[in-house]
Amino acid sequence: MIVQPQLKKALLSFYRMLASALLPLTKEQGALICFLFHSLFESRAEVQSGVLDPQQGVTVEMFRAFLSHFQEQGYGFVSPRQILEGLPPGGKYVLLTFDDGYGNNLRALPAMEEFNAPAVFFISSDHVREGKAFWWDAAFREGRKRGKTEAEIRRTVAGYKRRKTEDVECDLKKELRKDALRPVGDLDRPFTPAELREFAGHRLVSLGNHTKNHAILTNYSLAEARKQIQGGQDAIQQITGKIPEMISYPNGNSSPEIQEAARESGLRLGVVVRGGKNRLPLKFEVPEAMTLKRFILWGDYGIDAQCRVSRANISLNRFLESLKVRASIAFR
Ligand SMILES: [Zn+2]
């Protein structure tokens, strides 16, 4: 069944209503809920600034509201290390994850300290080493300047996601400008190596692998994917002295072979981009521990409402399957 935008919106609101209505009947204990963040913005005006692809458009204030919701509901915020040591199965837990390695992630620290909430930051190590902008931000920024619509930009980005990072970057430099991948300022740049070293020493911070060059691993040969994963491990260790234990596959793309390759590089946990709860006790095996489910939080919908949906025991994918709607349709 092809889902039109209007129907998609209606289905999503119905799902959210249903999940929220079922929440009082839900047994919440015995689950780990993971969340994905990218950039943290100071304000809604900054989200709209056009400097970078706003992605979820989450502000620091929304992040704080999110932490407050789960604290009030008696959830424990946990680190990858605590997960590996084994979470008591009667509890309910949240893992915070940030992908890519944006320098603006430093803005998360005050709220993390206030709520004593650890988080794992998945770093694309070439971006840190070379100080280059993320290609999707360059594509977004230039697309905007040239008067492209959001839909046109999304289509271009979707096409690029089927290719290797190196090829996309080469094309962007040719099509736009030689310096298209130079960050505009503090908002869109990655961590500097010095910042990352200091950040990694914070008691609430863990670093994770996001490959060497933000490689969407399914676009690479297995040998190349191995190099991307191991290269990320080596670089993070060289920059910070820490060795990641968890991977976030760029764009959520992995395969059983890629998960096995990650294990061979010493990674013991992995996250994908598919909403849902992870039931306890976790099985530390492939694929379970290497494909933990993860919700995305959006800035354009109520934070409390999204938190409630994630706590309910009804997954969006199962809901769609029950309606015979192709589950591969990605809702934002
Ligand atoms: Zn990423």
C-alpha cells in the first residue's frame, strides 16, 4: 500500500494517540529505551538559520524537558558500560545517543549534569581530524542559497546516501565550490581533536564508533567496511585514549556481516535507527546486542507526547504491519 503524505500524517497521529492511550496499561519495567539526537540548537531561530540541515531541530530546552520527563517517570539513565555490565532486568532505563560528532553537542553537558544522565557520542573520526563540515549540511546550505525547495534538497540527499562519502564530497566540491566542505562556524563544525579529548574525560561522556568517514557501510565492500570501522576505533583511541565499545552505523545501515566485522573490531553493542523498546535481559549476541532499537526525538512535536509514545508497548512498525502498510516507509 502506497502511503500518501496526508494519510501518513493521519496514521502517525492515530498511532501516537493509541500508544498514549495504552500507556496506563503498559508494564514499563524490563526495558531499555534508546534515543537518537544529532545537533542541539540554542533556539528555534537557530534551527531555522539555514546554516546546517536542522534534521530533528531539537533545542537545549527540549532536551532538558525530555530528561525531566524520564526522571519523573522513574527511569534510570545508563551508559554503554552499565549496559555491558548487565542492567537489573526489573528496572526501566534510557540510553541517550548523539550521532556524528557535532561540536554543538557540548551544549548537552549542563542538562546531563543536572540530571546525572550519561550519554554516548558517536564520532566520525575523519571529520574531527580534518575539521570538515558534514556533506549533508553543505548540500542543505547550498541548496537553500540556490532557491531549491526542501523536497528537492531531500531528494538530492537521498541520492547521495546511496554512495560512498568520498564520492559525494568530491561531487559537492566540483558542483558547488572547492571549499564547500569548510564549516561556516561553531554551529555546523565537528568537535576539534582537543575538545574531543577533554570531552571524553567527562564522567558522563562515552564515545562511540560512527566509522572513520561517516561511511554508510552498505555502500562499501566488506573489506572497506572493516577498514572504516577499525579506522574509527584507532583514531578515537589516538585522539582521546578511549576505546569505543558501541557503534552507531551511519544512516542505521548494517548487515549481519557488518555487525560481525564490528565485533571483530572489539565493539560489543550497536544501535540502528528503528524505533522500539529493547527488552531485558539483553542478549549479548549478534544480531540482538549489535542492532539495538532507537527512537528519534523531533523538535516539531510535543516532547512529553513523544516520550509517552516511546514508553508504550506498541511499536510503530508493528502497528503499520498490522494495517498491511509497508513498514519500510520511513516516518519522520
Ligand atoms: Zn551519522
